[in-house]
Amino acid sequence: MKTNLVLQFQGREMSEDSMVKAAQEAWKKAGKKAADIKSIELFPQPENSVCYFVINKDFDGSFGI
């Protein structure tokens, strides 16, 4: 089974795939290897135009949506 989540808000939209990619980019910018990612949790807050994330339960950050 394949799923696809698209967050729509204020005339904009962002797919789950693009949120995952943004979190992965932040991970790589921190000097970490993509192959080391075991889990990604996403917490989009469209009212603040930000998505918070936690990778491997110990690395966190945020990006604009």
C-alpha cells in the first residue's frame, strides 16, 4: 500500500515527500550521512508556516513551509 499526504493551507500546499526531503537536507547540512537515517517524525504547523522534525529520536530542527 502506498500513501500520499498533501498538506493544504492558505492557498499553498506541501507534500509529505517534500517535507521528508527538507528534513533530510537539514540532516545532511549538519554533516550527517543520509544512510544513517532510521526514522523521521514530522510536525507541521501551517498556522506558523513551519514544520518541526525529529530524526532518529535525537536530532531535531525545523524548516519553513
